[in-house]
Amino acid sequence: MKKIAAVLLGLSLLAGCAPSAKEEFAKLEPGMTRSQVTEVLGQPELITTVRFSGHTNDFEIWQYQLKPDVPLCPGDLVITTLTLGLSQLTRTDLDPKPHWIYFQEGLMVYASPAFDCANEDLCRITGKFTKPGS
């Protein structure tokens, strides 16, 4: 058990944290153009339009797969099994989640985790999801 603790301590000292969605969003500011957002985050994976309840205009939505909002540091590692005296470590929360960047009139206005618009009381997809350049 001391060996495992030493390995985890060593990993935490040597490895940095992967950037979280919160860190990526911190690089964005309302009023940025599409090209400025692309410079920061790259091309979106999907683009669509969404209308939220209480709004009269659609938002253009750019979807990115980003790491969860919690830091992904070596402290997030868990021991799953011991095999031949070597610890097998896995990340507990590596799966990227969809996050949306909202645009109106060509300017970024907001960023958040994606919404499930299956419940049309909150929002509805008004455009078809497309890949950029399609």
C-alpha cells in the first residue's frame, strides 16, 4: 500500500491538470466574434440553432466536447485493480461532455454545458446540427 501511495504522490507532483471547461470558458468573453472563438477553442464539432423559452430570437449554438468543470488532476485517479504487483490506475471522469457557445448577431453572448432540448418547455432545436464546412 505504501508503494501505491508513493506512486500517486509522484504522479501528482509530476503531472499537471488537464484544462477544464471552466478554464476554457475563462478565455472567452461576451462580444467575441466567431473567428476569435475559433482561435481560442478551434472549430466546433457541431453547429445548430436553439430557441429558449421566453426568447423571441434563436441562438446560434457551437458545440464542443470539453472536459468536465472539475480539475482532472492525478488526485482524481483511483486504483481499480492490482495486477502482478503493479497498480492499474484509471481516471474517474475523463469523458468530455458537450458544451455550448451561444452567438447572436455573429457575437458570442454566453457559454455553458449543453442543454437537453427534448423537453420543449426549456428550449427547442430550431436548426439541424451540422458539422462546420458541411
